Amino acid sequence: MIEFSLTKEQEEIKAKYRDFSDRWIVPNRLKYDQLAEFPWSVVKAAYDEGIMNGPMSTEFGGHSHSLLDGALASEELGAGCVGIGICIDANTLALTPLYIAANETLQKKWFGRINEEKGVAAYCLTEPNAGSDVQGIKTSAIKKGDKYIINGHKRFITNAEVSSFLTVFALTDPEKGSRSLTAFLVPSDTPGIEFKPRLNKMGQKASVQNEIIFTDVEVPAENMIGDEGYGFIIAMKTFDRTRTGVAALSVGNARAAFETAKEWSKNRKQFGKPIAANQAIGFMLADMATKIETARLITWYAAWAYDHDKSKLNKLSAMSKLYASDIGMEVTTDAVQAMGGDGYTWEFMVEKMMRDAKLCQIYEGTNQVQRLVISKAILKEQ
Ligand SMILES: Cc1cc2nc3c(=O)[nH]c(=O)nc-3n(C[C@H](O)[C@H](O)[C@H](O)COP(=O)(O)OP(=O)(O)OC[C@H]3O[C@@H](n4cnc5c(N)ncnc54)[C@H](O)[C@@H]3O)c2cc1C
């Protein structure tokens, strides 16, 4: 049986996130985009209103959201502003290793602290020579007594300078390479951690990134997340849970751009009639609406697959991220085009949506990497 309707609880989640987005994100998105500053006011409000950390269990201050619940939530955040939405979702990315792989003592301590501080964490995987190719990681964590000493260099790390702690992936035995990749929870104020100046970038400007240098950073052995050598598996299992979130943010962003362009083209008159009455614009809107519906379907299907039957998970979550972020770029670009000069100004925000869409094709694995994952999976299928 195929069932497309949402349950009452899912409708409530959607309504709750839409309401939050309308009251907190939409009114603040231009300000934070222009300032390129972390939106603390919105994140604190998100904690106060039960918006943060949805996929974590209630025991750890979350809401035990399924992946489908999370996709509904992220679409609404993305419809408000992907830049602000990713501040919330990147925190989930950083907390996921702690949630899925850490022991109870570490979970209780750090979920307790992050919720009490109403803070955020940062996920530290990428390095100068390890972007798409995670096997290139060089950061090391060498055991010394009951501590690990971390040395290395991470870059493009979202939430870094505003974080309470870092989830760091490092090699415990550089000679063994990625077979020794291990995850550690590192408090951000640990001596030896240097945050480089904030990255200047094209879009999603409310979300901040830094390079991080680790010089003889001491971490107690008890801060290891999961077992030694399981870092690669933990990193990949984390992405399995978060790629549908990026897909859903993209769907929300595309939806907002489409709705803006649709309303505008019904009202804007040229040659004595609304521009929407021209087939060129009407068909553009038709294509935009079709792409958004299909992107939402693959996103929901991938999220549902994670919640019910993990066998096709890898392929579907990669497909959802690939397809939804590609159509996010197309739809937002068309929205700017459909609106002419007005589309290019700050007033209607579609130029911002277009800038924001681009990054969804790059982070959490570029879309070329998603195609690698998909092709590997389909070629294995009988
Ligand atoms: C704003 C921003 C926020 C980010 N946040 C985080 C974060 O919080 N934590 C974190 O760890 N990382 C983060 N990243 C890093 C991000 O995940 C990487 O940028 C991404 O994985 C790509 O790596 P790269 O930039 O080194 O590109 P490269 O790997 O150098 O790739 C360059 C190009 O080559 C293509 N390519 C590479 N290998 C192949 C291949 N085998 N086949 C075909 N094409 C290939 C890529 O698709 C891309 O088009 C962030 C990046 C940005 C820009």
C-alpha cells in the first residue's frame, strides 16, 4: 500500500516549524544575511520553543523525530531561510555521532550541557587535503596515558567559532590511515585550539564557518565517541541521517522562491496583461512546481526508507540530496529570471534564495560524490 497523507502528529510538527519560521526566521533573514553573523536570537528562541535537536531522543532534550518528521521540519526552516535553518541542522549533524555512538556517560554530560547553555556544536571532518576524499584525513589523535593529543587542521567547519564543543575525526594511528579514524568530543575552549577568521562566502551567510588549527590539544580518553577505528563508519552513518535534511532545506528554499515568483507574476503587468499569462512564464512556473513536488517525494521516500527499511538507504538518501539540491538551484534561478530586475534585488529575497541554493549542492558531500554513491549502489543491485 502507498500512503501519502501525513499523520496528525506529523501535521502538527509541520505547523509548529512553519509558525516558528514565520515568526522568527522570515523577519530576521535579511538582517543576518547582510550582517553575516550567527543568528543567536533565533537559535535561543528555537531552544525556548522546542525547535532544536528534533531528531535526538526526549531524554537528551530532543523530540525523538523520525527522519520523515525531520524532513517536514527542515522544509519549513528552509522555506524561511536556509542560512538560519542550517545553523539548527548543522548542530544536529554535530550531535549525531554523540547520539548514535557515544556511551551513556558522555551523552548525559554533553547533551545536558548543550541544552543548558542553549548552545551549538560543530562537526569537524573536512581538511585542506580531505574534502570529498575523507581517506585523506591527516589530523592525528595520539594516545598518551589516559589522554589523546590532537594535532591537525580542519576547514570549512560550520558553527565552529560559536560552538560549545567540536566533534573531531582524527587518526589514532597515522600509519594505518583511515582504518584508525576515530571520533572525539573536544570542548571548544580546550587550550591549543585556534579558530581562524570567519569564512567570507556567497550565500547562507547567517551560518558561520572557520578553519581550526589543533596544536597539542589534550582530550581525556573518555571523550572518545564510540570505539577506536570506527570514525569512518560513524561519519557515514551520520550522513545517512542528515542528507535528507539538506534535501528538505532545498525543497523549502525552492518552495519559497516559487511562491514569491508566482505571486509576483500574477500581479506584474506588461503589454497589458499579467506576465503569468504568457506561456513562457506559465510554463516556467509549471516546471518549478513539478520539480518541487518530485523533490519532496524523493525526500520523503528516502526519509521513510530510513525509518522503515534501511536496505536501500544509502542510495535513496544520496538521490534525495542530489535531486532536491539540483532542483533547488534550478527553481531559484528561474524565480530570479521570472521576476526580471525585481528578482535581482534584495527586496523579494529570491536572489538570496538562489545564492543559498548553491551550497546545498556542495556540503555534506558534493553532488558528484552523491552520484558516486548512487552509481556504486545501482551497479551492485541484481
Ligand atoms: C559553507 C560550507 C560549510 C561546510 N560545513 C562543513 C562542516 O560543518 N563540517 C565539515 O566537516 N565540512 C564542511 N564543509 C566541507 C564540505 O563538506 C566540502 O567542501 C565538500 O565535501 C567538498 O570538499 P572540497 O571542498 O574539498 O572539494 P573537493 O573534494 O576538492 O572537490 C572539488 C570538485 O571536484 C569534485 N570531485 C572530487 N572528487 C571527485 C570524484 N571522485 N569524482 C567526481 N568529482 C569529484 C567535487 O564534486 C567538486 O566539484 C563545508 C563546506 C562549505 C563550503
